[in-house]
Amino acid sequence: MATSDIKFTVPFEPRISRLFIFRGLWLVVEIWVLLVWSMWYGLIKFVHFWHMLILGKRNKALWNKEMRFARHSLKWQSYLMRLSNGRPEFIET
């Protein structure tokens, strides 16, 4: 079985806008998107689990949908923890 290393690097930027204190206000809008999307993610995860259990292999389309949600939530988490200066889109494409 092949393994791969995951590398997470965040470039240091000495300058930042003082308006970063308002980043949490974006959650008023984004929380509803994440709520609906996480319910969809749960359904996809459930279907994918049974697909893997019965057929013994992953479905690429379901896997990509799961990774799209994970990528989107990670971008928002890094933005809200002030690791990133660029605000992510409301829905990841």
C-alpha cells in the first residue's frame, strides 16, 4: 500500500488589515451554507460508506464530492483562524 505525506505550509505575511476583527461576522452568512452543505455531505458519506462496504471499492464521483466539502471547510477554518488573508468563496467550485 502506498503512503503519501501531507504538507501544510502557510506563508508568513507581516502586514495584515486591521479589519480582521470582523472576520467572524462572515459566519452569519456562511453558517447557513455550511449547515445545508454538511447535511448533504452526511448523506453522501452514508451512501459512499455502503457503496464501499458492498462493492469493496471507492466511487470517484462521491469521493470528489466529499473532498470538495473538506476543501471548502478547511479554507474557511484557515481564514477564520487568521492563517489566510483571502476570504474564500461562499460555495467552493
